[in-house]
Amino acid sequence: MSRMLAGAIGDGAFKMALGAAFAIGSTWLGDVFGVPTWLMVIAGAALLIGGGIEVVYVRRRPMATCLRLMIGYDIGWVVASAVALVVAWRGGTAGGEIGVAYLTVAPLALAALLMGAAATDVCPPTADVRPPTTDAQPPATDVRPSAPDTSAA
């Protein structure tokens, strides 16, 4: 397994772990982020689903496609987090909602893009592409060999 593939699988596994933490700690984390518990549960479910799809589908895509999608996701996370921090520092109360809303929508969008890329980008890795064997016989013909030459030489 290449480092890139391991990193991509780790990215999906991290989303799944974060989703489980959001779902399990939804009440406490909801208080910390200033969002309702139900939103934390939905965000946790979205992260679990998105991360699970990422882990499954990352092997079926060209690594360049996966990297572009993951980089886009992570840039969005950074921007949403920066906006949420600015809102919070300025005394606003929507900072937590911005961050949690991104973590609800973005994993599902990433998963949809990964699944949509499946049919057009590459064949699944389970395709059997072995070279033909070399012990094959030549095709049969209906031509009979000529009789041996019995003339005197």
C-alpha cells in the first residue's frame, strides 16, 4: 500500500472517528460549540457516512482525483473554521453553527463526488488483468499433412 493511499484511507478514518465523537459527545460538544444537540448528532452521522464512503471508494479512484477532492475539502474546512473564529472573536454567536454546518454538508458532498467519479475514472481494482498463458496450442486447421515422400532419391 502506498503512502498516499494510506493517507487517503487515514483521512476517511479520521472523519469516521470525529463523527463518532460528535455523536457520542453531542450534548457536551453542542454546549461547547453553542449549537443544539440534534445538529451535533446530524454532523456526527454525516461525518461517519462521508468518512466510510471515502475509505471504501478511495481505492477505486485515481489518486489525483482523491487528492484534489481532499485538498478542496480541507481548504473549505480551514476557511469555514477561520470564518467561525472571526465571528466568535467579534462576539457573534453563529461561529459554532458555521463550523458544524460545514462538517455536516462537506463530508456528504465529498462522498457524492467520490461516488460520482467511480463510473468514469477507473475500473475497480478487482479487475483481473493477467497476461495470457504461454502454453496455448496453435489453432487447429482442417489441412491434413501431406504423405511422406517415398520416391527414391
